[in-house]
Amino acid sequence: MSGPVRRRPVPATVLPYALLAILVVVTVVAKRSAGESLLIDLALCALAAAWMLWVFTLHPAWRERTRVMAVFFTVLIAIMAVLVARDPWFGFFTPAGYIYAFGVLRWPWEPVGVAAVAMVSGTAQAYGVEKTSLFGVTIWVVIMAANVIPLCGFAWFARRSAQQNEEREQALAEAREANRRLETTLAENAVLHEQLLAQAREAGVHDERQRMAREIHDTLAQGLTGIVTQLQAAEHAVDDPAGLRRHIEAATRLARESLSEARRSVHALRPEPLQTARLSEALANVAGHWSSLHEIPVQVTTTGTARPMRPEAEVALLRTAQEALANVAKHARATRVGVTLSYMEHEVALDVRDDGGGFDPSRLGDGATDGLHVDRGGFGLIAMRQRIEGLSGTLQVESEPGAGTGISACVPAEPAEVSA
């Protein structure tokens, strides 16, 4: 905890005044019958009542001032101790001290105040014990311990309970905030879903986009609904820390499963060559079709040991090769093209090189590079770079006028997930 546990102060009650009034009556009756003076006792009782009335009852705003309440409690305990020293029956006034100790003192001063009240109470109880002998001192110590230890223990347990309640309230607030963010995400996803449908209609691929939208809806919506349900259940488990933790863990697990299902749905849209073949075979098929179409020979080479990769990495490399070949056909005026797929220990690299006219790479940013980097309606160099760098990979373009062009894409060689 970063600060003291702040609670509402104990409301002004009649108990302290009622106890004091009863003890005044007892004092008057006892001392009149004994013929003793009442002046000091009545003055102390009046002082205690006036002190409680002025500082605590009539000024409720002062209850939030830590120093004022500390002074209030200290003075009240001092008056109480003097009354007990004069007349032991004023020990029955100590419940008022406990009320104020638990109500106005902040941790760690709360157990100190409770101990002080307990010592006053123990003093009243041990009033008649002879303290000049070892036995009498032992009895006095036992009485004091019997008052101080249980009450301080109760203060500690009350503190722990208050901390646990605060932690439960904080967890509930966090669950509500997560629920609110989740609802916001659902609303944003709904808007994005509508935008995707509109773009699909404009692009003329209405049927395929609808299928993708249904897949996303069936995975994300159901998963998010399950998360909302778990978080709502967590709100009702505020008094059960184990249950609250269980529901939050279940929501986290559902979020991870929903993310995995969303990826599987997107993977269903992988390029056709990757549906039934490995990346090396898919590259060979794409290059063969391209070579047949454009009558430019393409040599496809695979080095290293081919192994399964993450589907999104295979898609990124295949799309990069397709776009690079498309650019060769549009701009390079090449007579030969080489495609090399290299499986290394930690990376997989794709190189597409041609012997075409080349260009000046420094002109990539001025919009005059033969359309290589931003073809209208095409993937483009920028999109290739974003796709590769989105996988923590790198994309490099090497070219020189009259010396051909080379595009190198490299992505981490993370293995494909093994499905259960």
C-alpha cells in the first residue's frame, strides 16, 4: 500500500456521553456517601464531555485532519487516565476510548492508541492489586497483557481485513475497466467490420470478403462474449478472492484462444499456391507460371534444409516474390530472373534478382521510380516492406542503372505452431 488506509470516521454517538453521564452519577453517589469532595472529579468529567463535544461532535470536518485527531485522542486518554487514577470505576469509560482509537487514528498509530486505552483499562482493573511485592507486580503485568495483547491483535486483524477489502475493490474496479475497454473494442470492431464490407463491395470481391467477415465474427465475437461473461462473473465474486482470480484468469485464457482462432481464420485466406505445397514448391509454381506468361526464364533455387514456417511468414515471402516478379515484368526489361530461397539457422531469406535496366534507388522517395514503389492497385514496395518488417524482418533493394535489380527479404525462421 502506498499510503494509509483512509476510512470514514466513527459517527458521533451517544455512547461516550452516556457512559460518562452514568459514571458521573456513580461518582456523586459514592463520594457523597463517603463525604469526599466532588469538585475535581466533576471538573474532569465536564472537561472530557466538552472536549469530545467541541473537537469531535461539533466539528465533523476536523475528523479528516490527522494531527487534530491525534491531539484530540491524546488529550482524551490523558483525562481518562487521571479519572481512572482517582476512581477505578472510570475504567468503564474506556469503551469510548476504543471507539475513538479505531475511528480517528490512522495506521500505524491505531494499535498504539488501542494499547494506550487498554493500559488505562488494565490500570482500572488492577487498581486494588498490591504492587510492592513480586506477586503483585506479576498480577499487574498479567492484567496489562490480558488487555493490551488481544486488543492490539484485533487492531492488526482489522487492518488486514481493511487491506483485503481495498484489494478486492481495486480488483473489481480493474475488472470493470477491462469490461468497459472490451465493450469499446467490440464497438470499434463493429465499425471496422462495416468498413471492410464496404471496401469489399468497392473492390468487387464481395463474396470472399463476406466469408472472411463471417469467420471473424464466429471467432472474435464468440471469444469476446466469453471474456465479457467471465468479467461479469468476476464482478459478482468480489467477496471470493479465489473465485475472482479464477474468472480473470479464464478471461485471459479466452483472449489468447480468441487471438489464435482469429489468426487461423486469416490463414484460411492464404494464397492458393500455399494451400497444398511448401513455400519452396509454391515459389517454383509461381515462378513457372510467371515465366510461361512473360516468356522470361526464371531459375528457382532453394538452399539449406526446408522446414515449416509460420504461415504468415510464408505468405509474406510468397507475396514479396510475386510483387518482385510483377515489377520485373512491368519495368525491368530483363532477359533472366533468379529466385533464391535460403533456409539459415535463425532466418529465412528470399532474393529476387534480374538483369534488367535497373534504376537509381535514391529516387524511391520522389515518386519517379517507374512506379516500382507505389503501383496503383498493386502491392508496391512500401507494402512489401511493411509486410516483412511486420514480422520483425528486413527488406533491402539493390539496383543500379543498367545493372539490374535485386530485392532481398529476410524474416526470422520461427517454426510453425504444432497443432494438437
